[in-house]
Amino acid sequence: MADERQQHSAEAAEVEPRLLEILVCPRTKASLVYDKARQELISTAARLAYPIREGIPIMLEDEARPIEDEEMRALGRR
């Protein structure tokens, strides 16, 4: 039963690939990097990470978390 809930949860968290292609940062209009593990869309231009909840990107600056310098450096190495 727990396995079924985890599988359903993982399926719900998937973001439509076409949606990822057309979304841009609301602040800068720059492209975004999808971080599947953290369920975030990252704007390196704005230094913000927008959350994805139940497969839905939350593209509000108030909901985004700031990206620290160390994380920015790590993103540059990807």
C-alpha cells in the first residue's frame, strides 16, 4: 500500500516536457533549468528556484527561493 502511494506521488510530480520547453522566468524571461531531484525550476539569471508542487510549476517570485553563491557555482558545473 505504501509503495502504491509513493508511485502515485512520483507520477503526480512529473512535469509535462512541453510545459518545460515554454516556461521562462517571470522576472527575467530567461530560460529555466529543471532540477528533477529537488522539484524546482531554476532561473540562473534571477538566482531563484521556483518550486514544483504535484507536477505544477509555481511561477510566483514570492514562492521562489533565492539561490546562494555555492549553489550557483554548482549549477555552472552541470
